Amino acid sequence: MRLPLRLTATAAMLALSQPVLAQGSCVQQADVADAATYAMPLAIEALQSRCAEVLPANSFIMNEGADLSAEFEPLRDSAWPGARRLLVGAIESKTGAKREWADQAGPGTGGIMQTLMRMEGDALRPFVDALALQFIAEAIEPDTCGKANALLPLLAPLPPENYGALVATVMGFVGKKEGEMQICEVLPE
């Protein structure tokens, strides 16, 4: 069973990194959780944009999506470092270059990858936000709108601080297939 947009929010950051992360190494559950939290407002914006012609104006996404998105906005700053680690790890895996080698990267690495690897702190955020929004919007099929509209009201009562961990945990359960992103095992304390 395909979950609507991979539980909606993870699509943004993971769309940028999924093919790379499938190459064998696992990703930290906390970074996946941060990526999900960080991406949630982008996912809702993409749903509102792509589903406007499919969903009625009184649907959850169209009517209450902005309020749900606003609950995640204050968490985005603290979630960014983990989301960035996930993305930079994906870039490193794809290019074979480490961040500290970006200035010496050869022409095979690609100019955009070199530029991304050099960006510090928050400089990467506007670029990631624009790409993630585009990737999510392109991934939304009209038949997905109704499914996402049924899922989001079930998730809305959760504290936004718990959402990312829930997504990462569920992905850890379902992401065990060959070629799927592997989430590192979290050992009990």
C-alpha cells in the first residue's frame, strides 16, 4: 500500500535524497524526523496548489491546511540542521565528494552540486524550499488529493513536535525493501 505522498511531509526532503540514500547506507531516524517536520508546511502548500481543482473549498486541505501549516512553522528552524544533514549526506553519496572537498571537486561533480556543498547554514534553505515544493507538487496526482485530505485530519490533533518522529518510525517499519531508504536501527536505552 502506498501511503499518500509518503505521509505527505517527508516527500519534500526525501524526494531530493531518496535515490541516493537507497545505495546502501542508513540515515539517522532523527534526521528523517527533522526532514518531515521541516517539510510539512511545504507539503501542505503543494497540496493546496495541486488539489485546488479537485477538492471542494470546505475540504480539510483547502479550509484548514494553512492553520496546520502554521503550527509547524516555529519548528522549522530547529528541524533545519537535521534536514540539512539528510540532504548533504545525499549529495555526498551522489557525488562521491565530501563537503570539505567541494572547492576541489572535479568537473564530473557538476556545478550545482559544488555550489550546494559550499553553502553554509541557512544559505541552502531557500533553494531547498523551492526544489522541495516543486518536487512535492509534481508528485501529487489528482487521486492522491482525496487520500491526503482523509489522512491530514487524523494527523492534525498530534502535537507538531511528535509528527516527525511518527513519520520516521513508520518509515522505519515500511522502508525495509531493497532499493528503499534504510533508517538506522534505534537501539533501546
